[in-house]
Amino acid sequence: MPTALPRRMALILIVSVFLRWFAPSAAPAAPQTELTVSAAISLKDALDEIKQVYEQANPGVTIATNYGASGTLQLQIEQGAPVDIFLSAAPKQMDALASKSLLLEGTRKDLLRNEIVLIVPLDSALKISSFQDLAGADAKRVALGEPAAVPAGQYAKEVLTRLGIYDAVNAKAVFAKDVRQVLTYVETGNVDAGIVYKTDALSSKTVKIVAVAPADSHAPVLYPVAVIKDSKNPVAAKQFQDFLAGPKAAEIFRKYGFGTN
């Protein structure tokens, strides 16, 4: 009788070791890939929708978006920000990264097109119906993107310079950190008019387009995309870039007013 207990304990120990050794272990969780996409703020609405579609179709991928003025995003990348893909609202910022060998070779391409438009508040009764009117007395405050960092501001400066009125408009300009801030200034009535992309104007119910800049008054509004050379997930980044250039994404981009290549 005294030996029964030790034998029983030994048996329990053997069985527990057997079960632990031979029992099927839980399958390891699939690794999750996170991509960081830095994109011009004018792409926000379209890219947010594209991100949802892509993540649903690719449950192993999570996309983090960082929106802002293209010039600001360019500087962040130059300073080492962990970015996988960059979408700029102008070639200038992508050219700057290319000149410093910060783009993954062979991945740069022009993805989208846009237009430059003049907007006023929806209920505006001012006599502003053309870019030339911005030099007149009715336009006392005009919102523009900061030309050095905001591509929409750069294009606006080109248009106004071509028309010979940049100095007159610059004297009454309210400069914004990005194109969406220009839109907000017009929506709230803090300015009499603003120059934005067509896609931004179409996203708002409280502004109206009164003029479209002639195509020959500024450089083509192109949105280049590229994978960043230091991407930690270059294969996944290139796959998402291919999706951005594919038919499903193109349909969404067109819905928001972008031209696709």
C-alpha cells in the first residue's frame, strides 16, 4: 500500500509528459506586414478607400498612411522617416529624393493627373469668376499653398505668374501649410477665394469652382509614386504599388476626380 501513491504519481507524470510532447501545438500566428505610405494630402479621400479595399483582400497586410504637404513628406524621408511608399503631388519632390538615391530603382512611375482650379465660398456674391479677378478689389484675401513646400501652391504661383498678376495676388495672399488648409480657409469664409486641385474642390459641398487654369499656364499636375530604397518590406511595397496602378484602384481614383495613366 505505501508504494501505490508513488507509482500513481509516476504514472501521472509520464502521461503528462507524453501529452505535452505529442499533443498538436497551436499554429503560429501568420506574420503581419505593415506598410507606411506617405502621400500628398490631396490623395486622402481616395487613398483611404483604396487602403480598406486592399487590406480586406490582403489580411496579412496593414497600411499606415501619413498625409501632408509633399515637400514636408519629402523632408521627412530625407531625414530617415521609416516610409515604404511615397506618393507626391508633383515631380519636384520625387526628383529631390531621386537625386539623393533614396528611391528603389525601377519603381518610380507617374500614377495620376489633376487640374488647378479657382474656388470661392458657395454663397459668395463677389465678382470673382476668373484668375485675373484675384488682382481686383473684390478679392481682398486669397488662400494659396506655400509654394516652397506645397505643390498646389507651386502650380498656383506658375499660373499667376503666367497671367502677370502674381505680385498683386501675393500682397493679399494667406499662405497655407497644405492644399486642404487652403480648402478649409475658403469653406469657412476666412478668405474670398483660393487655388486648389480640382479633386479637393469636388470633395467639398460648401465651395464652388469658378475657373479652371489653362493647361499651358502651369506644368502638368502629375502624381508620381515610388518605393523608398530603405523600405523594410520592398516586396510587399511593390505589390501595393502595383495595386495602386491597377484597375480597381484606378476606378476609385477616378471616382474622386483624378485622371489615371
